[in-house]
Amino acid sequence: DEKAEESSDLDSSSDDEDEDEVNNTLEVGKEMQTSSPCQKTEEEQKVMEEQQKSKQDGQCEKTFAEPNKPLSQPAVFIPVDRSPEIQEARLKLPILSEEQIIMEAVRENPFVVICGETGSGKTTQVPQFLYEAGYASGDGIIGITEPRRVAAVNMSHRVAKEMNLSTRVVSYQIRYEGNVTDETKIKFMTDGVLLKEIQKDFLLQKYSVIIIDEAHERSVYTDILIGLLSRIIPLRNKKGMPMKLLVMSATLRVEDFTENQKLFRTPPPVIKVDARQFPVTVHFNKRTPLEDYTGEAFHKTCKIHRMLPPGGILVFLTGQLEVHTLCKRLRKAFPFRKGNPKAGEDEEADSSEAMRKFKKSKRKKTVSLPQIDLNNYSVLPVDEGDEDREAGIGDEEDEGSDLDIGDDPLDAEETADPSIPLYVLPLYSLLAPEQQAKVFRPPPPGTRLCVVATNVAETSLTIPGIKYVVDCGRVKKRFYDRVTGVSSFKVTWTSQASANQRAGRAGRTEPGHCYRLYSSAVFGDFSLFSEAEITRRPVEDLVLQMKDLNIDKVVNFPFPTSPSAEALVAAEQLLVSLGALKEPPRTGRVKEMQQARLSCPITPLGRAMASFPVAPRYAKMLALGKQQDCLPYVIAVVAAMTVREIFEDFDRPAQNEDESSKLTQRRARLTHMRRLWAGQGASLLLGDLMVMLGAVGACEFAGCTPRFCEDNGLRYKAMVEIRKLRGQLTNAVNAVCPEVGVFVDPKMAPPTEHQVVCLRQIVLAGLGDHLARRVQTEDLVDPKWKNGYKTPLMDEPVFIHPSSALFKKLPDFIVYQEIMETSKMYMKGVSAVEAEWVPQLLPQYCHFGSPLDEPSPWFCSSTGTIRCHRPSTFFCVSWQLPAVEKE
Ligand code: CDP
Ligand code: MG
């Protein structure tokens, strides 16, 4: 077996070459020789054939393999006892015919890229190939990362079932939960979880293979993992503990990985899996509805159901709310009695009683105001973090598309039986797992399946039996302003690649049709691909994680796509002001300063902050939270701020009068509850964070039941998530620093006034760059500033959101959690702060001196003065962060 030997020889003799200053600690190991994966010697062929045969016969013996053995060794085979039905279904998957080629490429190369259409079997089969080839039979296990929690949980169950193994062996780990055991051999996890593991063990010694799945989504964590693994794998090889990396993508657009010299000096082999894609006929609308595409989707779906032959319908909309609205309308139009049971309304809860108890304990007033100590940090724990993604980003390739534009069967005569019920199911990533699982089961006999989904159905999950796709052509995405960090959710046109992925869902089992609710001219204007997420969002959390891995020069990191220099500088600046990174020296030339600013080392506080699965601003709050026994409250508030939207949204348009009055009632109830939770006096000044704290406290008092949430306008799912996160943060603090002794108290008493003041200060310390000052009436130059606030970075006024507890109060100084741009720039998560706290808690944002230096009225200039209430202390808040010098 000359070829294999030659290649392994080359491996061991190739020289080490240090990559030019990638960073201080990540060494670059030797490059592995890449050879064509497809050439096989006769002998190998024979081995493979025998393997295949014995596999089919199911009579091979269990042998223990050493993974990554040179090819000359006969490959081992760990038998799997699959049921005949599963075996039959597997054999139909296109990826099965590529097994040999894939396994050979994996044996010969440290990095392999596999591209295959959604549904070709990548996620479910490749881990099985590796398992059978012995990659989990030694010390290491097989790890697979998914950008979405939905996929990690779902796929682990699926693979366990296919392999007839228990979930103790094929397991999953996501941010809040998992079922990993000592017996685990195949572990599905979110990409965030693996990133956290790298922090604990840079060499990832418990894995023999890492599969990065759904790489085309270009999620931030996935991108970073590929960058890190491109360094970890050569290191492992160097240390004689070889590891493999497989990158799997639903599209062929993988140049960012394969042709990126910073990542892999020798391009890894790309194995293409030809999917059996049946032709999909695409039908464009003549006109493009600009507003009511949900209504348009409704009409199209009804028409398909009434007129076209059997086959599932998959509708793509942009968000949860739209999905529910359409589901409701469809169910009403085509009633189906047995399905769609209501969510559990099992537990009784006396909400008013719980509320009363929570509000009850009024403590005695304290006169002297406490002051938190900025240097008093808790010791912080290590735990997993991940973020589920509602709006995935498709970076897809339109290669080999089978899309025709052809006759529309809807123009023809009716062929369907209109009396058939429609079995309508919603699908989005925040949906409860049991509900999600329904889409994979066959619909009840005599019904037609109709799944109304967000773009999670685009590539992560394959729904069987879909023949018709209805595509609204839009996607909901979060946009951030690079400078100000203002974010907004916008529904925008998707990319051509995504639209084609969606269409492709119709041709999995037989020829299908895709109805696009927009014209071909509009489609022509779509961008070809969507941008990688990393280029579109702030990166302070990633920068901190990377610094914690001792990657000081993040700017040199081998990202598949780099974030902008601006975003990196902004991130380092924020982290420096939070105290997570060391301040760069202020002297030196511009160029040196710039360099220094992009390579600040991490501080001990930064390490502590990095170990929390929350964003750096919140991590800072946790780090300060121990004081005055505030930690349980800080944990609860941070958990609540981290979870997406804890209150129900009753502002949605009502379907009918009945619903309209119900919505009005529930809105009123929620407004009432918010006022109760916000409290009076001291607690009201904590503002929206007090409302969140009150909601969490009250909900826990009531035992966190669906009933309590429903009655009081809280999202049950969010409350459960908060509960889990509280537990996780609490355990973590205790594990690392037992003397803190914090525990999750379900019957947490409200904070004392004393503690509320501390909480406000802690919040200010974390959200210091989100400080805003009310524009005084006498300063008004323009009516648009009425009730407006000025922030350091924005020239435009920002406003307190009408739903805020402080909307009417209009404190002089506030901090906000985020600014969302809707009809105006609205601050959400607002909390009042005292001006005199600013120089004490945020000295980094102030410069001290005579106010005469800064004579201009601050709200319309870029700098501003706050007169401190203390005698003879003046300070200026630098309302403009230093500009980035251009090269
Ligand atoms: O990863 P990729 O998109 O290439 O395919 P996959 O997720 O491995 O799915 C392969 C096949 O398994 C598809 O035809 C799915 O419909 C099926 N599958 C299923 O029936 N039930 C699941 N829970 C997951 C997958
Ligand atoms: Mg997949």
C-alpha cells in the first residue's frame, strides 16, 4: 500500500512552519498532506467491499479500533444492530453510496468538507459511519455541533433510534440541558457548548472527531470553531493524539473554508454528495404583495389544498407570530378536530395570592445610601453558553438547481378532494420540542400535512412528504448599527440561495411545486447569498471568549470571514471599560496605539466574566453581585434580561371581535401587573429591571405554572428558561466559590430598599456605555427632542419605550438594556441612575476638570458636562468614544 505509506511518511516529515503571528499561544502544527480522497488501491477496495459485505450480512466481530490508523491497516468495524425498516430507509439516502469515499478521505486527511443537499443524510449518517469505523471505540468520542438547539436535540434522538442505542450512548448537550453520560460515544451539541469546552480543555482531548454541521449557516460560533479547530488539530497531531475535523454544509459554497490560506494552508478535500432531488417547478406571483404576505400565503395554501393532488404543504414565513396567525386561519378554514390540542393547563395557581405574598414583606427603611465597591467581585464559574437562533442565515449555493419555471397546476382543473381535512402544524425554533417532533410523524390518515414554519425548515430539519412549498420570500433578521449598537428586527428579502433552498424542500420525495409570493423581477433583485452573521453583529462576547483562550490578537485570528476592524475595536474598547481587558498604554504613535488597542490582554476579572454564559455587560453585573446579598437578585435580573422577551405580546392584530376584546383585557391585566411589579419609591427607580425581578419573583412564588403565566401575561417558555438559567448561574457560582453560598430561593423575598440601590449601581456598572441623559426643557432647540434622551454616541434623540415602568417618570439619567428602532429609537430595559454615581462607578467614561473647558450645551455637542451634586466636583462624561484612526 504505497500510496498510504507515502502519505503518512509525508505527514510525519513535513516541517513545522510558524504562521506569521497568528497569536501568542496558538501554535501552528505541521500541515497534513492532502491527497485525493477518491483514489483507492485494489487492496483497499477489497477491504472496503468485504466490510460492506459483512456489514450487510451483519456478521462481523467487534474489534477495537485505533482511530486515524493509516489506510494500510484493515479498517475496523463496530457493528450496529439496526432494525430492518431503518436499514431500508438508510439505504435510500444518497450519502450511503459515498460512505467509502468519505471514510477514506477522513482517514487520509485531518480536515474534510462534505457538501450535500438538505435531507441527503449528512447529520444522521456521518456520525454513524464514524462510529462503525471505530472512531468512538477508543478513548475519544464523536462530537457534532449544530447551530440550533432544535437540531442538536432532535438529531441525537434520531441517531440513537437509528442505531438502536440508548440515549446514554448517543446524547446531546445544549445550554440548559443534556443527557450526556460516561457511556456517551456520539454527542450532539450546540456550537456554543463546544466553544465553552475549548475554554476548559483547549485540545478537546475527549474527542477523536469533531463534526461541524450546518456550516453554510455561517453562525458566529461555527465560524470561530472552525478557526480554532484549524489550529487545534495540527496541535493534536503533533502530540500524537490525532483528531479529525469534518465540516458539513448544505451548499457547495465552501470557499471561505477551503480556499482560506489563513485557515488551511492545503485546501481540504471536498466531498460532494449528490442528492436525489426531484424537479421542482417554480411559480412566481405576477405581483408582489408588499404588506400582507401572510394573507397571500393563506390564499395560496387554501388554493393548493383545494385544487392539487395529495402531498404535504410547507409554508415559509418570517416569525413566530406570523406562523401562529396563519395556523389559526388555516385551521379555521379547514377544521381538523383531533389535532392541535391546547397547551397543558394542568396546574392551579392562585396568582393574586402569590403576588400578595411576594409583595408582602416590606422592610424598614434605611437612611444611608449604600455604595457598591467596584473592586469587590465574586469568583465566577465556568459553564456552557449557546444561543438558539430563530432566524438562520443561509449562505447557499444555487448549483445544479433543478428549478424550472413551468405550468402552474393551479391554473388547471380541480383535482383534489376539498373535503380532506388539513393537518396544520407550526414549526419554529422556540416551539416546545414535543410540538416540533410532530412534523416528523406522518399526518393522521386521510389528512393533508401543512407545516407553517420559519426558516428553521430551510436546512436544519427535513420534513418528510412535502410536495408544495409556499415561500413568502422574506426573512426576519436582527440588524445592528455598528457604531451605536442600536438593534432592530427587520423583515427583509431573503437571498436567492435561501429561496432556492426553500424551493428544494418540495422535491425530496417526488417532483414538487414551489409557489413564490413575489415576482421573478423581485427575485432577480435578491442578493445571491446572505452575509455571514459575524459581519453583522457586535462581537464583544466573542472577543472576550477568545481572549480567555489567550488569543490576544483577535484581529489575526483565522476567521472564515473576519468581523470588521471597527467592530473589533469597539468590542475591545467596551471590554477595557468593563475592566475585562487591560487598558492599552496611552503613549506611542498612532500605529502602535492602534496595535495595542487590538491586542489588550485579559484581566483576572475578564477571566471570571468569560466563564459566565452571558454577555460581558451582564457578566460584569454578576461579578459585582455578591455585595449586600444582592447576588440572587442580580442572577434573576441577568437571567431575565438574557432571555428573549419575557412578556406576551398583546399588541398583535386581532382576528375577530372576540379576540380583540380578549386581547384588550389581557393587555390591561399585563399593564396592571407591570405596575405592581415595578413597585413604588426606591424599587420603581430600578425601573424595568424591577418589573422583571418582580415578574420572576411572583412567578416562582406561584410555582412557575403555565396557568400563572397565562393569567399574568408572561411567556411560560421564557419563565422556564429563566428558571433554568438562574439555576445554572447559581450552581456555577457555588461550584467555584462555595463561600458565596448563593442558592435559588423559589420564595425569594423582594429586595430591601438598600439592596435596590445596590442593584441600580451594579446595573450602572455593567451598562455604563448605555447611559442616557434627559434633555431638559430649557435646552430644547428642536421639538423632536421633547421627552428625548441624549446618548454619548448618537446625534438623534432616543426615547423611553411606552411599555417601560419609567415612561412617565422620565428620570434625568438612565441606563438602558438596548435600543430598538421601531417607529422611533426606543430604549428598553430602562433603569434610573443618580448623576453622582457616574464619576464613582464609571470613571473610565469621565474626565475630571473644570467645567469651563466644556462650555457648550452637551445635548447638541459631542461632549458634555454633568455637574455633580457634591460640592466642587465637576466632571465631564466623554460623550464621544475616541474615533478609530484610519490607516
Ligand atoms: O443532514 P441532512 O440534511 O443531509 O439530512 P439528515 O438530517 O441526516 O436527514 C436524512 C433523512 O432522515 C431525511 O430524509 C429525514 O427526513 C430523515 N429524518 C427523519 O425521518 N426523522 C428525523 N428526526 C430526522 C431525519
Ligand atoms: Mg443536517
